[in-house]
Amino acid sequence: MIICAASNNAGKLKELRRILERMGHEVKSLRELGIDLDPEETGTTFAENARIKAEAFCKASGLPTVADDSGLCTDALHGAPGVYSARYAGHHGDDDANNAKLLRELADVPEEQRGAKFVSAVCFMLPDGRALEVEGECPGRIAFTLQNGDYGFGYDPLFLPEVFDFERSLGQALPEEKNSISHRGNALRELRAKLSGNA
């Protein structure tokens, strides 16, 4: 199946492509499809924003479209940055500023209260209007300093997954390792199961 990946985020596109192609699909980026569109994400939940993007890009491309809206939810900040993860510091997609703000907000929060989770809502939209919606999570904790690696993007250098015993950041995980435990990987595996069930 040829699928339109509804994202202008290079890191997210790379992950979507890697995961979906391993499932046997051909993934087309917005640039490859010549689509220059930036739908306003007015939803109050990840799921609402994923559906907004899926509908807009499915209509523009005429192809089955997968859209993801994801972010980081922290316990100490009552779920923030949440749906505002990409623009937490005010400018969309400024990873350094977002990470710096999160560290400031959590500066006085002790280790045992730094619980957090990455959440990914994925909407798979077909040109006939049918849609499959799934969510995936990855629980963990926020580090006190950046744990940079060769991979990852966004808040990955600050996020210590529970499955790694909080000893390594998501930014230090190899791509295949990250895909096997990440919120987006979990959501897309759930999508694959639903697609198989609908086949």
C-alpha cells in the first residue's frame, strides 16, 4: 500500500517511514507528493490533532494517510507540555528551547516525582472517509540533564524510559531499539493489528 505520511517533522517522518516500510508499505512524504499544507492543530487532545492532520492530508493527496500527534506528559506539571510539546517554549519545533524550559520547570522536582510518559495518537485515514485511530505510550522519567546520543529528537535526550531501568535516554537508543519500545512504535503496531483485522 502507498501511504502518505502526514508530517513535516524530519525526525518523525524518518520514524514513520522506517516502521511502516518494515510492515511492507511504501511511504511518500509530503515533499515527494508536492503538498505544501499546514493545517491548524486546534484539538485539545493528541487524537483530535491527529485526525485533523489525517483528514487534511488525505484529502490533499488522495492516498491513504497516516498522521501522528504526539508529545510528552509529565506528572509534576499535570500533564504538560502535552499537546503543546512541539511549541512549549513558544516557537514550534525548537527542541533546544523546549528542553531547556522543561528542565527549568522541573528544576526543584526530586527524582521520584519526575515521572512522565510519551503519548502518540495515530489516525489512519482512507480516501473514502473511513479512519482507524490508535494510541501508544512509553512510560519513563525526566532526567536532570540532557543525555545526548546519536539518535532521537525532541525531548528524547531528557526522557529515560522505564524499560531501560531509567539508565539511558531515548536519544541514546539505536533506531530499531527505539522503535521497539517507543510510543509511536507501539501505536503503529496497534494500527498494524487493526489493519490486519480489517483485511
